[in-house]
Amino acid sequence: MPEYGYFLSCEEFAPADLVEQARMAEQAGFSSLWISDHYHPWNDAQGQSPFVWSVIGALSEAVSLPVETAVTCPTVRIHPAVVAQAAATSAVMTNGRFRLGVGSGEALNEHVLGHVWPPAHIRLEMLEESIQVMRRLFTGEEVNHHGTHYTVENARLYTIPDEPVPIDISGFGPAATALASRVGDGFITMTPDESMVEQFRKGGGAGNPVIGGTKVCYGVDRDECVRTVRKLWFNQFLPGEMAQILPSPRHFEQLGPLVTDEMVSEKAVCGDDVDQHVSALSAFADAGFDRVYVNQIGPDQRGFFDFYRTKVLPQLQQG
């Protein structure tokens, strides 16, 4: 039976709100936290994007739950040597309850310094090399590295946890899943796809956790929930590689009219039907996931946590 955690959305909420949601998540019975790592929101309606490492510092004092970034891109906007320092400090502050989720990133967040946004296969090369650099730094030894994409000279982390920070790799297709199975400490994906879980475990990831996440919108008025999802998170219904290559929130907003209320109603969990919420999360369990995170879209956070504490989590925890 999977563990169930809460997914904090840095795109949608200010730092103090995220910390309060973490407190409510712990009180509601969620076992861990995910937190997104963005420079921009996906669209202006979401309206936020705090620096994730500052928020993690606050979370370490506010709750006792484990925390994982979902996900950090340690390749373009921030050098992997700097991400390694941030992750190591986060692990120390959470008493070892921190995992670093990483992925190949999106232009939306990573092109902001004016660097060329590479094609997917190069991004995966960069991600693999960045993981090598970070793992060496997590040992606390001095690191000198002259690789294809990164140079590190005389770098040493002095503040490190007792055990190296686990690095979980996000994947949405065969190439990234293969990388996760080969070099990751775990696999992250956002769809309950049993074939990807099987590829990860057969490719070398057996024994390592498979971690997934989904978004819902709880509320007593289902139609209002549908409108909330369409307004704030229409981007998750856009097809193909647009999420990886569009460079700014306004470009996503230009595609917003392509997403209809009917599309959202058909594909998203909206409203207060307990069975629908349970079924959406159980799909991850059926696909073989070890941990599942859920995010509440929109302002009714307290209603969501009460609903999950009293009605959804008890059913999920019964198996």
C-alpha cells in the first residue's frame, strides 16, 4: 500500500501559505511533502513563485514531515554544485528527511539567464552529469570536475547530512525513465502508467521507490471546481512538448482557449465525490507506486484537508 503525501504548489501560493498548508497536511495525516521548484508560474493567474530553498528552510521548522522537491532542474538556471549545497543543507535542517527530485526542466524556468535551451537528449546528458557532480559533493570531499557540460574546481561542501541525499529522477517518456532506472535512487512520474513502472524496475530500479503525483480540486460545487482548474491549471491539459519548450507564462496563456470546461470535467478530479478522489489515487497503487502526492487546486485548502482527513485518507489507508 502506498504512502500518501501532500504536494505544495509554489506556482500558486505565497511562502506563508505553503507553510500553513504543510501544517494542515501533517494534521490531516499525510505522511510527507512534495514542493515544486519554479522560477515562473505557468500563467499569471497562478500568481506566485517563491524560491523553494527558502520555503524548505521554513518547512523544516514548521513540521516534522519529510520533504522532496518535485522537481528541481540542476542544469541551466542553477549550477549543480549550488543545487548540491542547497540540497545538503535542506537534508541537515530536516534531520535527513529530504530527497532531491530532479528533472530535465522547462524553458519556462531555465532559460531566464539567456542560455540556449538544449534539445531533450542534451538536457538528459546534462542531467546525468549534474547528478554525478552532486553525488561527489555529497561525500564532503573536495571535488574537481571537468566534464562535457560542467566544470567544478576545489569545491567542497562542509555542511552535509550523515547520509548522502537521495536523488529521484523525473521521467515522462522512455529515455528519461531509462536514465532514472540506471542512475536514480527513485523514479518520479505524474501518470499512473504501469508500463513505465515496469520499465524502471526492470531497467535497474528494482527496490527503489516509484513516486507519483496528481492534482485535484475539492469543493461542494463541482462546476465551480471545473472553472477553477481551467483558470489556474489549464496548462496541464496541453499536449506534447509544449510544457518543456514554451519560454514564458504569456505563451501558455495564449494556448489557454484550447482547453475547454468539458476537457477539464472529463480529465480532472473535481468536486466532493469521495469515490472519485479515492479512485484517482488508487490508480497509482494499482500501477505499483510506492508513494503518491496530491495537490489541491484553488483557495479551499482547509476544506480539502478536512475532506481528506475524514473521508479520503481513511479509505486509502484501508487498502
